[in-house]
Amino acid sequence: MLWINPCVNIYMTVSNITRLLSGIFILLSFSSCIEYKDVEFLGITDYSINKLDTEDVRITLFLKIKNPNTYNIKIKKSAFDLYLNGKKLGKAKMLDDIKLEKNRSQVHEVVFEGDIKKITQGIFSNLGVLFGGTAKLRVTGKIKAKAYGIGKKFDVDVTEKIKASDFKF
């Protein structure tokens, strides 16, 4: 018959709980030192259409972004849903991660790629935009940001009024 000393099992459990609580305390202490300020989107400074064929469209947007934090933030590749006047145009995905340097406002080159068939169908269903009218372009999705190895997802839901004269073709 095997006899187990209950004092040893209680000691092991208390020891494991002590380690766990110590780890949680250290993580909370560390995370409370990190103050997060919202990153500011300051606008699109320029754009270019890099690829336009029967399959895909690849657009580079030059986005001015301010990181007011005292640490760098890495924005991971993300995918977004595009809508024009409420009609879904399709998905656009970021092809590369971007690094937001601490305490700086910078212009970042962000490359998006999407399915040309879906996008053109959505644009042509809103012909008023092509003839000088305005439309609402909506971008939704999630962005994953990382700092100090800790990641967090942020919801994106931005709507902008656009008109055909805004685009350089």
C-alpha cells in the first residue's frame, strides 16, 4: 500500500500558488508602469496604384500617424472590409507590418491588396461617385498592435466622404 504524506502535497500546492501569485504580481507591476496613449491617425498624405490587372489591385497609402507613447509600437498585418455607400466592396489586406516609433509623427507607407472584380462592381454600382458625386467609404476590421511583446487588438471602423476628384488616375 502506498502512503502519501498530506503535508507534502499541501506544501507543493502552496508553493505552486505562491509562484503563480508572484508571477502575477510582477506582471501587474510591470504593466502598470506602461502608460498607453491613443495613437493618432493624422490623414493620408499621398497614394499610388502599384498594380492593376484583371485579378488584383495593389494600392500604397502614405498615412501620417502620431505615436505619443514612450515606446515603439508594431502594427501587425491586418485585413479590412471595405464598403462604399453601405455596399461591401470586398477585403483589403495590409501586406507588411509597420513600426510606429516612440514620440514621433511619421508618414508610413502601407500597401493594401484587394480583389479588383469585387471592388469595381461596388464602384460601378455607385455611378454617382464617378460623375462628381460624393460617397461614403467605410473601412472596418481589427488591427493587432504589439509593444514589449504584449499584443492587443483594436477595432477599426472609419467612414470618410470621398469624391471622384480625390483620386488621381
